[in-house]
Amino acid sequence: MPTVVASTFVGTIVIGFANIYRALGLYDPSGSTVTDATSCLYFSIVTWTTLGYGDLRPSESARLAAAAEAMLGYVAMAVFIGLLLAQATKRAPSESAQ
């Protein structure tokens, strides 16, 4: 169940940012404005994961949104790893009990 909640949370945020990019626009390498849904969703996923291929870039008005999404991606990954480690340490037998 927690996996479903986390996936829904991340998916909602990524789609939300994709809609922001559709409204504010992205630039392709030639400098043309890109606002199609597929490209904006792709850019949002790449930004969330902080991968950054460089094939699309945010317009001047979308830069703050892209930075915020990248920071949220970092924080979400840190929380996810922390929760995994917490679960792993709960299940590991305690050495002090021996």
C-alpha cells in the first residue's frame, strides 16, 4: 500500500509540473518553443529524476518551476532511501540481543 501512495504522489507531481511546462513553454535545441503534452511530460520526468539530457530546456518563465521540481525529486529520493533503510534495520536481527 505505501508503494501505491508514493507512486500516486510522484505521478501527480510529475504530471502537475508537465502541465506547468505546457503553459510556460520549453525550448528545443533550435530555440523553438515546445508545448506538446508528450514533450512536457518527458521533460518533467527527466527533471524530477535530475537526469538532464539537455535536449529540452525550460523557458525563462519556467526556470523556477524546473528548479523546484528538481529539488522535490532530490528530497523525494532522500525520503524514499531513508524509509527503505528504516525498514531494513527493523527487520535485521539485533546484534546486542545475542
